[in-house]
Amino acid sequence: MDKDVEVRLHYSSKYAQVANYWKYFIGQTKQLKANRVADKKRKLEEEFTKYAAGKAEYSNVLSDIESSFKATNDVIYIKVYYSEFVRQVGINALVNLYKQMWDAKNSGNDKMYGAIENAVKPTAEEFYAESSMEIELETLEEVLKMYVRDIPMEQRVGIARTFGADGSGIDAFMSRVRTNSVFVSKERYEEAMKNFDLEKISQDPLFILVKDLANAYSAAMGQDAVKSANAKLAVANRAFVKGVREMQPNKKFYPNANSTMRLTYGNVLAYDPRDGVHYDYFTTLDGVMQKEDPTNPEFVVDPRIKELWEKKDYGQYGVNGKLPVNFLSNNDITGGNSGSPVINANGELIGTAFDGNWEAMSGDIYFEPNIQRTISLDVRYTLWLIDKCYGATNLINEMKLVK
């Protein structure tokens, strides 16, 4: 990415997504400890145990949850690898479509086969137009090493068993992929598609890998003990939530709004994460310049921004000689919220939510009202970039600006 602009443009989104989650899980782990979330959860369980005493409906709830997790802990890694490896590594995702076609054909599902067949061509065109095979194959190899490290031999299927306990067979496999797979170059792929033969594709080393990874996942998740535990956990979780709501009748609870539009409200607020430390509720362009670092791509400042900052040319968007950039609020934020509009009490757009504060990365598991903050981009900075900095005044003219 550093060496090639085209590669950087094609991989920036995926790189940012991976980097974001990498940092998120570091922060979540740290703040789960710092905010003593486990202790708070234990206290809730103790209160629930007292409440549940003598109530048959809740007598086995916590023990069912505990036993369910014990039964599913052994398949956590293989579950994560199936999602992240098969679906997210670009070349595997393409191969997986052919594996799905294979499954549809063998099960006689002509409708499914046709739907996947129609999706393959545009997916492949986009993949080969935007992908670097060097990056794809290097990523494939590195994640295979992780897979071998984390997945015990008894949970592996087929080709993954030939890699050995120490991964010594991965080099030979990758050599075979580079030499024989039709998926490792656009030219090979297009040649194979001229005389498309699904039976022949099914003998491709990458096809075999994806199929075996999927079969290993299905075998692990299909165990009677795992299926029973998942079913028991679903019932116990519902009962636990019901019981907690009865136990705390005056508390307001979030609805389960997964996969729906949702709205959260709050106030613009500063916060004090620890003794002697105070974070104001807003930042300005002065702070951007203070963090400027030409040696770090994340902190390089566009010369045009720097030029206007030096002149203090903020137009109608400045406030008392400063240009607002970000602001804090005590709204909730979670994965997928980035880019959400922030609207004031009058229904006017005042910013764009994009992150949560470091000290409350554990908020998805336990909301911390005193320190939980959403970081939002101030709309005045957005408008200044569009208008004063980059001259797209035509867009400004289409908007109704309220002061």
C-alpha cells in the first residue's frame, strides 16, 4: 500500500476495517479490566440469584448459561475462523461462491445454483480488478498459520490435517496453490471460465481448502452437545433478561434492535476519565495541527488545510477565531454506527458520529454512564472542508444552513 497508490486505494477500506477492530479489541480488553466489568456482572448475578430463589421459572437459568458456555468454548476458534477466513479473505470469498454452487448442484437446488451463478461473474470482475495477488496469497498463508496454531488436529478436516501440528505442510500447499490454482491470476481464471467445468473446479487446491474449512465448521457446530448447548443458552438468556427486568421494574432497558434502524439521545458533555484528567467536550483545528506528524500517514495534514489554518481563514464556520472539529456526547455507539447523523433537538444535522472514547471500549458489554462518550465530527468542519478548503461551493448552495 505504501509503495503503490492503486493498491492503497483498493485496500484502504479493508485495512481500515481490520485496523479498527484490532484496536477496538485491544481497548475493549483493557477497559473490561479497568472498569471492573466482570465484578459488576457478578454482582448482577448475585442479585438475580437472590431474586430467583423459590421461583421455579428462574431456578436453573444461571447454571444453564454456565454449562452452555462450557460446552461451546471448544468451538469458538473454529467458528471465528470460518467467519473471518472463509468469508473475509478476498480470494477465499470468491472460491466460496463456487463451493456454494457445488453444494447447490449436489443438493438439486437449481434456483440457488442459478442465483449464485449470476453473482459469480460481477464478483470475480471486481475481485480481479481491485486485488493484489501478492497481498491475497500472503494473507492466505499467514492466516493458515494462525488456523493451524489455534485449531486442534481433531477439529480439522481433509487438507487442513496435512499441514501438520506445526504447520510444516503449509509451504508445500501454498506452492501447489501458486502453481495449479485457477484463482491466483485473472488470466488463468478467465481461461478456465471459457470452458467452465464445476467438476474440474472442485479439484482446485483452493476449492478443496475452502470446502474442508467449511466442513470442519459444520462438523464442530453440528455436534449434538453444541447444538443442545446453543438451544439451551438461547432459552436461558431470554429467561435471564425477563427475570432481570422483573427484578428491576423501575429501570429503563434497551430494546433488542439488532438489524434495525435505531435512535439514541443524549447531551454534549465533557468527561473526567481519571483523577486530575479532564477532557473538554470539543476540539478545534488547532489540535489537528498540534498532532501533525509528516512521518505518520494517519497524522499527515493536507497542505491546503494547513495554509487556511495559518491564515485563520474559517469563513462563516469559525467560532471566536477557532474552527470546531470534533465534539463529545454521552450517546451510545457500537460497531456499525460510524457515519450516523447527529441531530439536535430541532432536527438539524450538527455532526457525524464516528467513534467511541478509549476509556469506555467495554461499553458494548457494560454501559458506563459517567465516562461513555461518542466522538462526532462537527458539521461546521465538514462544511468548511467542502466550501473553503476544496471549493465545492455548489454543494453548499444546495443546503439550508441554520445558524
